[in-house]
Amino acid sequence: MLSEAKHLCLFSVGVQMSSEILRFAQNDSVTALERFIVARCIAFLGVVLCAVPVQTLRADPSKTILVFGDSLSDGFMLKRSEAYPALLGKKLRATGLNFQVINASAAGGTTEGGLERLPPHLKHRIDVFILELGINDAFRGLSIDQIQSNLQQIIDKVKTRNPTVRVVIAGMQLPNYAGDDYVLAFGEMFSDLAARNNAALVPYLLQGVAGDPSLNLPDGIHPNAAGQRILAENVWRVLEPIAREVTEGRGGSPEPPAGN
């Protein structure tokens, strides 16, 4: 098996030879027989060049991180480049970790909506799956059991297609003004999901941001660009060691099997 460098050398030499042959054929003094021989030479070179494996002419594909969330991950009212998933991509590149970060988040996203829009993303390999959903369901009063069931179904579907995927769950909290059982159960749900699925947990995505007017938009709910930078740090503390393990071959997924 030829090395990538040798394949590239062969390709370059072939292109150069083809150019020289074509220049020769364009000479008015060349006979019909010589033109025929030239045509056969070019055809042979074409076969040789096509035999060079395509994958050796490309860099190895990067690992993939899929961020699947709502407006907090989507970067509501901000440029996508200011949202924490894009900032994570910059951190990964800066540390030499070869990952592409796909932000598949949607403003207003719910767990039920997540189940509906997940299938297209399962057609591609996912090495790390960051799940950030549930808060909009809570605002709508959906039962904790139903929210958790939907989140579990999302995780199950991702794992079915990517058996060695590393899952990161972004925990959320509701303001607890009266010690409400629903509020407490909602906060505990994320750690329960993480334990059940052997997933990593970001204890509270909005840690250091929630309630600070200087880090949020005027609505007091969505982080501004400065707040998103803190979100990126909150996730990075959990993601970095996982990304290194995946890079070293201790996690991540092969290409998903063909099918649904």
C-alpha cells in the first residue's frame, strides 16, 4: 500500500506527464499514428490516476460534536458565531483537537420537538452528543416524567445509531421561590439522566450567568455574548477531557450503519 505522500507524488507526476503529452500532440508536425499513440498514453494515465485511492488524498475526517438544544444553545438574538457551541469549536481548534461542532439547536425547542427533528442528524456519525433541552417544557408545565421520558428517547436514538457516542447533558434549574416539588424534581432530573446513561453532566449550564443583568439580554432569560462566553467555559470544563479521550480512541463512534 502506497503512503499518502507517494499517492500525491504519483498524482502530480501524472498530471505533469499529461500536460507534456498534450503539448507534443498539438505540434503540427505530429503524424496521425503519433497522435493515436498519444491518445492511448493519456487514456492509460487516466486509469493510473483513477486507481489512486480517493481517501488518501484527503485528511482524515474530524470527529463530530453535535449540540442539540434550544435557544440557549442556538444563541438567541446573537450571531451563531457568538453562541457557546461556536466558541467550543474555537477552543477545540486552539488546543489541537480535531472536531467539527454542529449546532443543531432551535429557538423555542422542546423535548418533543427534539424527537421530531432528530432523525436527519442520525444519518451522520456523532462522537460527542451535547443535549440541552427541557427548560421550555418546564415553562409549559409538562410533567417531569414526560420530559425525562422524551430526553431518554433522544439519548436512546442517538446511542442506537452511535453505540460508542459520549453523551454530555447540560443541566438546568428553575427559580425556586417556594421550595416547589416540581422545581426540585426538575433540577434533579438531569443528574438522574446522566447517571442512568453513564453520561457526563454540566451541573448547571447557566452557572454564573443566570440573574446577572450584565450577562443577559433585556429579557433577563437569554445570555448575551458575554454570557455565552461563560456558558462555553461551563461546558468546556466537562467537554475537554472527553474530547481528548475520544481523540485518543477511548470513545466516539464509527460510521452509523445504513438504514433508517
